[in-house]
Amino acid sequence: MAYSQRELIARLVQCEAGGEGDSGMRAVATVVINRTNASIGEYSRISNGGNIRNIIFQQGQFDCTRETIRNEYNPQNIYNMNPTDLHYEIADWALAGNKLGQVGECLWFLNPYTANCMKTFPYNGSGEFFTRINQHCFYTPTSLYANT
């Protein structure tokens, strides 16, 4: 069964940031919307004019879309999520064009599993640290991103 955009966002925010509270889940939803609306670079091409499904399922982007990681079954994937009203509310909020101001135009997030955020992410230097919300570090595009 193909999930709607609403269902995909609800499942993704639950999977990627379910333990990060309302602001953490809204921050993840904001990154998805920022990627979908990107006017330049990789995400502009991937979204192909605003396709959220393309952004969420872009290979190598969100661990929660992968059923296996390092040849092991990944039980924490969007297919195993059971979104609640809160997750759907956040999906509806994001689909209505809302964004969490703390995240700005960030295109990436990462849980470093440490107290410190890396200065750049991804590793090609196309993003620089912008803010931390709970356990996740958020990164805004550098000038290098336009060439991705």
C-alpha cells in the first residue's frame, strides 16, 4: 500500500524523532519541507517540483526508510510505526506550510550520540551547524550545497 504524504510525514517524524518531543518532531518535519521546497541543489532535483515521497525515500537519507542497515533488519522503520494523533497533527502542520523557526532553512539533521555537534554535515561540507534541538543537530546549507 502506498502511503499518503500525510502518513509518510507522520511515520517519519515518529520514527526519526519520536522521543524528541513536539519541537524535535516539528524540526524533523521542517527539514523534510525545506528539502521539498529547495530551489537549488540536490534536493531541488530530487523533489522534482515538490514531491515529498521522493524526498523521504531518497536513498541514504533517512535510516527510518530502510528495512535493513548493515545487512541487519532495522525494526525501527516507517513501516513498523503506529502514528498517534500528535504525529498526524505535526504532519498536517508541515503540509500546511508551517516551519519551526528555530530550524530556519536547515536541510539536514543528525543525532551524533554525543554532547557535541560536528561543525559540518554532510561530510562534503555542504552544511554547517545551525542549532541543536534536544538530541539532534541541524545544519543549514553552505555555498557548496548549490553544486550538489
